[in-house]
Amino acid sequence: MTNQKLIHQVYFWLHKESDLKEFMTDAAPMLGRCKDVAQFIMGTPAPTEKREVVDHSFHVSCTLFFDSLEAQAAYQVDPLHLDFIQKYSHMWKSVKVYDIAI
């Protein structure tokens, strides 16, 4: 097991704004309950100044912290993660992931 910690940032663009409440209440929190997630933070775009370099277009962002690359790999096949994808993938039109080594 390596000690390489990782931040897994996931950005969701939903099909319908009306799904936002359900997605934030029922769907996305499932990711934070996966056993290998060390920390989970969920949010929406901040009402910051509109600038060319700031992307406010996403609906929900989930930031997950992992203590190792192996923990992140285990998360990918965690039953809760797979259940989340099966139950809720119809809600998003796009998803983008950024993995950051720390």
C-alpha cells in the first residue's frame, strides 16, 4: 500500500435543475458513505465574481479524500459507488473528474 494521498474531485452537470435537491439529498451523499473515503465535501457553485477563468456552469461538486491510491481504487468498485451510478446516472448529462495527488 502506498502512502500517496489523493483528492478525487467530481463535477456534475444535471439534465434538469429540478433534480438538484434530490441529487444533493439522496444521491451524492452515497459517495461519502463509501468505506474508503477519508473525507467527503459536497457543494454547489459559489456566488463569486464572474471571471473568464472561473467555471460556474456545474450543478454539484463532490470532493473525496483518500489516504492511498489503493483506497481510491477500492472506492471505484465499492457497492455504494456502483449503486449510486446505477440509480442516478440518468440525472446527469455530464460528469468530469479531476484526481490530484497530495
